[in-house]
Amino acid sequence: MGSVGRYIFRATLGAFLLVVVSLTAVIWITQALRDIDLMTNQGQSALVFVAITGLIVPLLILVIAPIALVIAVAYVLNKLGTDSEIIVMNASGMSPWHLFRPFLAVAAVVSLVVAMLSAYIAPEGLRSLRRALIEVRTDLVTNIVQPGRFINVEVGVTFHIRERQPTGELLGVFIDDQRDAKEHITVLAEQGEILKNERGTFLILQNGSVQRHESDQLEPSIVVFDRYAFDLSKFAAPQTITYSVRERYLWQLISPDADDSLATSQPGQFRAELHDRIIAPFYPLAFVVIAYAYLGAPRTTRQSRSLSLLGAITAVASLRVIGFASIVFGVHMPLAIVAQYIALAAAVGLGVWAIGRGIIIEPPAFVTNAITTLMKRFAPAAEAT
């Protein structure tokens, strides 16, 4: 790759990184707002909120990367065309394939990233996200430390805390235990503190009393204490996590366990997801071929690139829609999955043929004339307003 190739490679890769970071950030914010209850209702810090919701970023990049690559390639080709650099390169004897190499190199890099994301990184992020959300939403300590609320952590057990200090100290602790029909226990304490160690989770209470009222006694017995440990570990129920099809690694889709109930009950979902993962790395390559076929041929300043850009966007969108439809219908109709392979091969084949022959892909004359007529018709109305 010569100096021209390195220049195009850097420009395309830089534009791709800028687009993918921008789009990912915008979409991540919209997705993160759906889990804002982690901060409002679950009492988690902003750092924990960002860390947990950030686990969805690999999946977003997996979806956005091919689209960002098309935008980057279209931007660089449009810039080269506007500055007449493509015409100069063509006049100097540079073949279309020589100019296409740096774009293909960027596409190969993006395809490699997409392959790693789809095979392991994105499923692992979704798994971690599920585990983190379950841990937060079932964390007994997090649920208890909600000042001013009566929390039923188990049938017959109620917690209440008046206030929580910035240091983590709890004030005005109330515990009501009615699990035993023969004995009613009420614990009151001025201060409390959560302690976690290898033995479990404990609520360390200070300056309080324990009131025990047995069913066969008229008067309760009250014991005053300076320090009292209340075991919280027994209230934490173990969680069994069943990962969805999208949260499975690629090799788990290829060869699921024999005792996997999900694979047995949803074989169509496994099949469709597997083919979606396999074909995902080929979309960046196909998109670059399509974009270059429409925009890479040299044009004079009188030849508009707008319609060619519109054609490239339409072709890319159509190819992706066929892929999505093939996956959806392939769940119940295995033969439908073949459609995305045929469409991908046809798009790449036609694109390579157009690039090799240096064909300028433009809409038919009647389409161009119709658009020109419409623009002339609406132009006076726009000037009048």
C-alpha cells in the first residue's frame, strides 16, 4: 500500500471511528435511560449505573459498525470526488482496484472486529449485564437501605430505616419478625451498620432492644443490648440464570449441550441466531463493495453524486432488510435463511463486476428527468415563500 493508499486508509478508518463512537454514544444513552431505576429506586451510584449499562456497548457496536463503515466510505469517496482527486488518480493510470484496496483493508479490520464481537464479546457483555442487573435488583442490602420505607424481605419479616448517613451508618432501625407463629420478635436500634465478610452479610445494631412475645405469654420479654448482630444471609435466595439465545457464545450455538432445555425447545431460534452470527462479518465487506461500486468511479463536476449516494444507501438498506427478514422467517422456515447468503453473494458479485469495468452506476434517465422536473416545479414555490 503506497502513500495514497495509506492516506485513504487513515482517512476512512478515522471517519469510521468517529461515526461509530458518535452513534454508539447516542444510542447507548437512549438505552441507558431505560435502566435509570438503578439509581432512583435501587440506590446505586452513578459510577455503578454507567458500568452496568456500559455492558451493552459491544452489542451496539456490533449492529452499528457496518452502518458506520458505509458512512465513512461514502464520506471519503465524496470528499475525493469533490476535490477531483479520483479523476487525477484515474488520469495518472491508477486502476479502480488500486484505489479500492485501502477501503477493502478497512473493511477487513471492521469485519475482524465484528467477528470477535459476535462470537464472544457481545454475548459476554449481555451475560454480565444480566448478572449485574439481577444482583442489583435482588440485593437484600440495597433493598433494605431505603430510608423511610417498610421493606418486606420475606413473608413475616419487615425492615424499616429512618435515615442513612453519608458514611453508611443507619439510624432508627426497626425489624419485625413474625415468621414463627409461636413467637413475635421486634428489634429496635438507634444505629446500625452493614457488614459483609466470608461468613455472610450481617446487620450490626447498636444501642437498642429485642422484644420477644411468645403466644402463650401475656407480657413480652425485653432485652436491652449495646451491640447485636442480625444475620441477613438467610434472606438472600440463590438465583438461577438461564441465558437467552443471544447471550450464547458462537460455539454454544454450533454445538449446544445435550441437556440444554432451551436448545431442545427452540431449535429454530438457535439455527437462525447461528447463521446471523456467521454472516455478520461479511456485511462490512459487502457494504464497502456496494458503496465503492456506486461512488468510486471518476465523475466530472457536472455529474451529480447525490443520486449515486442515494442508490448506495438504498442498496445497503435493502441488503440488510433481506438479512433481517431471512433471520426472522428462518426461525420457522429453514430454507428462508438461504436468502441472505444469495443476496449477499449477488450484491458482492455485481459490485465487483461494476468496479472491475469502471461502470458509473446512475439511475435511469427517466428517473433523473423526473427528479429535475420536480425540483424545478418546487423551486418557484420555495422562492415565493
